[in-house]
Amino acid sequence: MYLPDFEYYAPATLSEACDLLEKLGPEAKVFAGGTDVLSKMKQELLFPKAIVSLKNLGGLSEIRLGNNNDVIIGAKATHNNLIDSPVLQEKYPSLCNAARQMANNQVRNIGTVGGNIVNAVPSADLPPLLIALGAKIKLVGATGERVLPLEDFFTGPNKSVIEQDEILTEFIIEEQPFTGSTYIKFALRRSGALAVASVAAAVAMEGNVCRKARIVLGAVAPTPLRAKKAEEMLTGKEITDELLEEAGSAASKESKPISDIRGSEEYRRDLVRVLTGRALRKAINEGHV
Amino acid sequence: MQKIEDHSGTKYYLITLKVNGDSYTRAVKANTLLVNVLREDLDLTGTKKGCELGDCGSCTVLLDGKPVNSCLILALEADGHEITTIEGLAQNDKPDKLQEAFVENAAIQCGYCTPGMIMSAKALLTRNPHPTEGEVREAIAGNLCRCTGYVNIVKAIMSAAEEQQ
Amino acid sequence: MGDNYEVIGKSVPRIDGVAKATGRAKYTGDLKFPNMLVGKILHSPHAHARILNIDTSEAEKLPGVKAVITHRDVPSTKYGLSPARWDETIFCIDKVRFVGDKVAAVAAVDEETAYKALKLIKVDYEVLPAVFDPYEALKEGAPQIFEEYPGNVNTEIHQHFGDVDKAFEEAYHVRRDFFSGQRTYHSPLEPHASIAFWEGDKVTIYCSTQSVHYLQYHLARVFGMPMGNIRVLKTHVGGGFGGKIDPTGLDFSAVKLSQITGRPVKMLFDRKEMFYNNRGRHAQYMELTTGVTKEGKILGVHANFVMDGGAYTGLGVASAYYAGALLTVLYDFDNYKFDMVRAVTNLPGCGAQRGHGQPQPRFAFESHLDHIAEDLGIDPLEIRIINARKPKTVTINDFRVDSYALKEALEKAREISGWRDKKGKLPPGRGIGVGNGGFVSGAGYPCYRTDLPQAVAIIKVHDDGSMATLYTGAVEIGQGSDTVLLQMAAEAMGYPLEKMRIVASDTDLATHDFGAYASRQTLMSGWAVKKAGEEIKDKILKTAAEMMLVVPEQLDVKQGIVFLKAHPEESLTFEEVARTYFVKYGQLIGQGSYKPPKLGGTFKGAAVGTSPAYSAATQVAEVEIDEETGEIKVIEAWDVHDCGMVINPALLHAQVHGAFYMGMGESIWEEVLFDENGDVANGNLAEYRMPTALDMPPVTSELVDSIDPNAPWGVKEVGEGATTPTMACLANAIYDAMGVRIESLPLTYEKVWRALKEKREKEKEKA
């Protein structure tokens, strides 16, 4: 395998990077860890004429507490940075566990959170839980910046609302009402396998009553998908096994899986049902795991 | 990073890698991968190419102490960083304890995955000198081995960890 | 075992261990020669197409490109590992037959330039209809892939021993089941590599190969050169498993490109190209009918199989015969019928993969046998004990089996796995299963017809006796043959292992041997090594007798000390005796050669499956099934092996671990998939899922005592036989856990999920 030729830029500042992206146009590709970009280029699935590396941009890999107990995750943080982050281990260990399920240790040392999002792969491991936790993202462009819910970011496989000149710089997880959250991935091998189906759940419990629930499905639609009907079924209700099963069935109906080499549509739909119940139970009973 | 152009306009970048404690400066093209600099320019062929897509771990080296797939890293991105390859573990030709444990526990067959496997294990033991078996398996899950079923590999890593005690 | 020996029977560390652990070990792709070029092959993008025109002019113009070759530049001689069907050419001439077929090759100053040059080769194709399924290929009106195989029938086998129909009539119970096995690929971690360079009219090829001999033979045949002008050698090989026994396009292209350019040319496959080259396991479709007595004794078996061969034959005819031939070995029955059709399709060609042709039939038969046991109300392990072959017997298809401890293996497996406490008694979702297997210890006959010996070995003792070198053509591919053969040489000579060196698998410097396939080297190469060592020992004892003024019969030699048997304190060192020999008679050399006696019957295909000795193995495994998702977790596995005398227990058990691992991967996770155009859909190691360290359960490997009279010190094979029980063992464990039978490999989570769903629906209907 080989990498086709490309121009390489490593701007020193964010604004320089955005200007460069604007100038270079759609054939330029932002490059953070590069694990996804390089493997796609080697497989001739991606042919960028230019690569704009973020390696010289400082401060984008920090994971810290911001105002109002917001958790701020720099987009250049690697998956292993997430796993090792004391802030996350304290606030959202579920995110550490979700990060741990991506690829393998070597890739987690290089692959960034930002990359995992911007690639917009439907089976990516971080988006479902980040959406469930209501994460917002900051996009910085040549002419300004914007903050939007991650939920509104994806538009299709490998497609999102990001503009040519924009760079994803950070995630903001505001203080949540949720008492528990989790991500369950179903894959065909215990490591190094893409999700066949995945479910993230976040719940705000008061005793046995669910005040709020978010359920986000992965790998079963063109984008990560909120199972809103299932969420509504739970809101304000006392949790019973039956209710969880109904929520699972509702989520299953809301999913829009395709058949591919990893699993049939029918199988995925049923996995959503099972995993939704399991994720909810886990988030309800075990907190942020 | 200094950029140079040859007569045909091809751009080269001057990079410096600190490999196994020594500094090497080389002119590379943007599309040069770290694994190719190590193998072809520095003749450090202990780092293997298995799948070239980050799935097998044969090309694992330590980048600032962390195991990474050198097939998915641009040489330019490694500029200025410290890299340890399998050749960097033995001291004056005396194998590292972990390397010895692999030999003694029959953890090697064809040997093609071995360097990458040892680098992953080395990083684990540096970070976590007394891992559980589960932690060992997790640490080497990105290193595929087609020969051993990992049985003796896990045994070797655990025994090297015990020896450290 | 091994107590009476000095060097064999001991777990010495492998001799290449330190080199491999430190990264010093060089594989073919690691080698560099001055002025070396890099070559690449252009592969067909179509599954079936006529080649109208190939224009290489643009590629040739690219700076750095030194040569571009197509079929016009190379011989059109057809080849294939087995002469049964020579149907492949170096490059396609008139048409391409699968996505990945070889069309052209380039040599350039570096890899990047070579890849760029490939893109500049223009090939005009007329796309033809393609067929990807063997049943479709066998239908009337299907696209014809080869002129020489009308109806796409590549091989047809009809064998009948005894009278199966009569056996079924007399049987208490006759059962028929249908199973299928998928395409898998060996996936060695080291991609194939080949480097060629010429000196005058002689060419040298470094190759990542399992047989230097076969490669030399085929290169000589295709290029019309004397074998002596071709030197094939190898360095370390990063695994083979059957995938590196066939010559590849890399070898032929490197030789030609190097000849044209006058420079060394290195060629490598990338991972996807390895899937194109393939020669992996055939997909097989297997109908089995068996008649048994009330007590479970097998009376007769009919195996009716179809095999998908892919585009080129290679060793595939042997695969087809193996599929049926070895079904007769494990269990003793007198009536057997084997029907097989091997079809060609527009997919990569299949061949031999660990266990050659028979792991899937074993999966089928061992699953089938569990059904029969259930029908009769007999414990699955018990029905195997009832039918297990006894030693010193001959199979219905004329294989002589001298040592055979399958019954003992079954009994030991029952003990160590806790079978009696677990079978039918595990908690919901858990299950235990058993499967048997085994293999030949070397094929009785080489891949092509020849009267050459199977193996030759030479041992040369250094002039002063301080070192000895074993020369062998046996091929170390990771299994440990260099270490094991040195242990054998040292044992036979009475010499310390530490002083031995090896020169192996180099057609110029080492000796003749057919190489690493069919689990042959420990027995066959081992015989040659033992004889060579014994010749040295004879010479040492004779010389020592002259020095000590005794007769040789009074002496023995062990670990480098020659001594009087009656007074061991009266001794000489091997070194001083060897030096005396050198001074008196010249170089101290021992030579051994091995050729098995005539084996097998006289019917068509009688040679396939013959062997001097047969291994036997029982595996038991425990699984846990997630009843909602079908996810399978393999909890633990036990293997008990009859593999004769063991030369190096540590290496042997490591073979069992790896064989179970590969069998487990094939059972549950691994399958080569294709898209609608016939291109490999998962030609990478993310989607071709070999198990990771997290998927692998603990494995206990144990032995039963057995010594085979036809083998040096009584050795038998282990590496391939240990893959053959696994698939059924896991399928049977799943059945025990959930009551669902998955009849097609791989036993994916989705198939288990679907079977459970269907079972629930049926139960609902009933209720």
C-alpha cells in the first residue's frame, strides 16, 4: 500500500489553519491523529490534495472542568487521554468506558475524539454517548465560531454540517440532570471490531421514577439516532421490567439499520431492542458506567 | 521543519527523530510513513509491516513511550518525538527481561508479530508493572498473532511482570 | 516419554527465539540488496473478462519505471502446484477469471513509483458474465470459465468401498444431515515476499515459502531452465499454514523483472493481494448419511460433497480427495461411499489450509455423529469411544494405521474436562461439546509424480569436532522444525545440542526436501536427520574403538562423550574422536535419506490420505451463549493428542494452542466474503476477524502415550490435526447449551440468534 502525494501544512495557529482550509478548498483535509484519514487514503477511499495538520496547535487536547462544572474536552484529546482523564473518571466514567471500546490500544493512543466525530462514521463509538449526555461542540472557522449540539452535527455517513473552513475544537458537556449513563457496543470480536449496533443511554432517576431519559443508537442509521419515542415512554414513569422492554421495542422500531457484511437489518433491529434494555438497566442501576 | 524542493518541484521536509536514544535527521516527503523511515532509511527492520491499516499491530513502536502503529503515522508528524523500536530494548545485545520471557515461555513461533507484541507489552509493564491477566490481554488485543493463540504470550508477559517484583 | 533420551523429549527454547524477540531476525521483506528495484503486480478488476488489449506505454514512460511485463514477455506454460490440473499462467493471456487475477507487473526504483506505474497500465476488457457459487456454476448454461472444464466441473470423484446400500439396509438407524463450510484464508502475519536476482544464467530467489523445492521445480519448468540454475532459499518465514506452499505471481514476476533489468527485484503482496492470491480453505457443501446399529456402531457412511474451487486449481484436486479420504480414519467402519464434485468459479483459487480439505468434513461428520448419538440416546463421547479405530488396523480405503490412541485420548479428555459433571448439567446458556480429529504425518506421495526421496539430510562435523552443522531442506515457518530437527540430530549423534548449527531450505547449500506441508517434517525430514546422525555416530564409535583398542559394540556416545558401556569412566570426547577421524579419513559426514514404503491401494485417488502414521486428537470445549444476541463466548478448551513421541513438548503444546486458535477463529469469526462483483469484501484484518487475545480462552493441552513404529523415535504430527476437531467441538457445545444446531460455518452470533428465534417461534406454535 502507499499514500498518494499531497501537500502538507502544519499551521501554527487556529486562525491560520482556518484561513488555510478556506483557501485550499474542499480538497484539503484536516488531520489530527490521522488514523482514519491515512487508512482511507491507503485504501483509495479518500484522495485529499492537501493535509492540514493540527499538530502545532496547542491547548486542544486538554480535558478540564469549565464554568458551572462543565466538562470541556479538547478535540485533539486521544481516546486514551479520555480513558486516563481524572475529570472524566470522576464525572463520566461511562465516557472512559466508551472510549475504551474503540479499535485497539495503539489506535486509541493516536486517534482523537475530534476525529472520531468529524469522520461521521455511523458506527463510531463516542457519538452515541456524547449525544446522550447532551454534548455541544465548538466549531471554529475563518470568520468566527459557533457552538451547536453534537446531535445536530451529523447529516449522513461521512457527512456533517461542518464547513470547509471549520475545525472542531472542543466538546462541552454541561452539568447534567442525569444520574446514570452508559454505552453498550455489540461487535463481532472483543477488540478491533466496528459496532454492529450500539446503544447509549442516559437517565435521570428519582427513586424508581425516570425524570428524563436519552437513548442514542449507533450503527443502525445513517447517523447516530435519538430513539425519541422510547425516551418519551420512560419520562416521568416508574421503571419496571415491562417498561424497559417496551422502550427497547420502541427503539428497535425507530432504528433504520441496513444489511451489510457485519449483520442483517433484522438482526440489528433486534440487537437494538436488547441493547436498549440493557443500557437503560445499567444506567439506572449503576450510575455513569 | 525545513522544507526543500528538488529540481522537479517535489517537496522534502527535514525531520529529526530520536530513535532508541539516537538522533537521526532525514529528508522525507509528506507521504512518507514512520514505518518506512524506520525500516528503509534506518534499517530497523524489526518493526514489521503486517496489514498497513492499523489492524494487526506488527508495526508497533513506542512514540514518547506509548505504543502506536507506525504504519498510520506520517514521518512528519513524528518529527521531534522519541521513538523506541524493538531494537531499542536489548542492552549491549543482552535481551531485555521481557524478551527473555518470550523466548523461555515458548511465546514465539513464526516471530512476525513478536516485535510489535513485545512493544505493546513493554509499554504496559512500564505503566502498570503488575497487571492482571485481563489487563495483559487488553494491552495486546491490538497485536494479532496467528501462531500461538496468545496462550504462551500472556504467560510470558505475566512471568516478566512477576520477575520485576 | 523422553526419559531415556538426552536431547529429545525436552522443552529446549527454540533456536531462533532470541533473534526473533530482539527484532534481528530478517524476513524476506526485510532484506535489501544494492541497486534493488521494487516490483508490483497489476490485478484484474473484473471477475470474468476477455483481455482485448494491454497498453503499457504510459507506465513505461514514468520516470523510475524500469520494466513493465505482461503475458507477452513471459512463457505461456501452464502451471499449478499439483500436475493433476495445470491451468494457471504467469499472467492472464486471453481472459481474467477472478477479481485479482494477474495481468501485468512492473519494476521501479521504489514502491511508490511501482504503484503509480500500475495505474498507468491501460487494459481493455470485454466483461463476461461471471459465476460465484458452485451450484450455479454447475448448472446448465452457466458461464464457462475454462475450456478444459466443461460444465465448470474441475474434479469429480466417485469412490465406493464395501457396500453402503447394504449397510444402510442392515442398520438400526440411518440418518442424513447437510452441512456447509465457508471459505477461510490462512492470513499469516507476514505477507508473501519474493526477491530475485541473476548472476549470468543463474537466478537466486529469496522467498517467503513453505517449500524451496517445489518453487525451484515450478520455476524451472515454467521458464524452461535446469533446476540447478535456480537457487531458492529463505530466511525467516512469518507463518504459512498452507498459504505459502504454492508458487505465486510474485516469484515468477520477480524472476522475469530481474532478468530484464539486471537488478535485484523485491516484490511483496499487501494484505488484500494476499486474499487475491488465496489458496485458502475451499467452501464445502456436505451431505452425510450414516447407518448405525442400535448400540451406536457405525456400519456405513456416504459422503456426498460439492466444493467451490475458485478459479485455478493449484493443489485443489488433492483437497477434494482429502475431504473424503480421511473420513475413514478415526472411526472403524467397513462400508464407505464418497462422491465429490469440485466446481470452478470466478473467485480466487482455493488450496490447502491447515488440515487440508478435511477440517470441514470433520466438522460435518462430528456434528452428524452427535445427532446420531442423540437419536440413539448415547452420550456423544461414548459413541466416539465405541467407534474409535484400534491400532494396527487398515481403513476401508487401504490406509495402514499402526499406532492409534484415539480411545485413550477420548477417555483422558473426558477426565480432564470434567465431562461427566458438565454434560447436560451446566447452567442455562452454558454447554460442552466434543470433537475428534487427526491428520497424516506427511503425505505418502509428493505433490508431483517423482521417484525422489521425501527428505535427505547431511550432517557435517567441523574438522576439530567443536561444532556440527545439519543441512536439511526442511522449512522452518514458525512451527519449530529447525529446533526439533537439531534435537533429533544431536540425539542420534550423541552430541550436545548447543554445538549444533543448521543450514536449512536452500536449494544450493542445503539438501533436498519437499518442505513444510501435510505435517510431514518431524516424521519425514526427521527420518533423514536420524539416519544422518546415526551414520556419524557409527563413524565416531568405530574411530573411538580404534583409539581405545576395543570393538565399537562396547562403546556408546552421549552428549559429546564416547565411553565404554561397561566402564563409563573410560571415555574420550566426541571432539577428539572427530578430529582423529578428520585426520585419518577426511571430513566427518553423515547422510540420511527417507522414502516411505509403497503405501495405499490401487484405486483412483488411492495415494491421497496415505501416510506412514496418523495422529489422533480429542477436543472438548465449553461455551457460553447470550440467548438474546447469540453472542458466543468460548470459556475453556481441552485438547488431548496422540502425536507419538514428542521431541519438544513446549513447542508441541504451543502448536496445539495455535491450532485450536485457528480452528476457533474459523468456527465463529472468520470468513472470506465477496461483493456483488466478486471482489473480496473483507480483505483486511479488521473485517477478516482473527480472534484477539481477548477472545481466546484458556487451553489445556495433554498427551496420551503412543509410539509409532514407522517413525523416527515414534513421532507423529500435531500442527494440523489439532485444528480439525475444533469446529464441531464448538458447534456441539453450542447445541448442548441452547439446543440449536448451526449447520453452516462460521457459527456466527447472528446464526445462533436466528436459530434461537426460530426455535422459540416453533415452541410457541406448539404451545
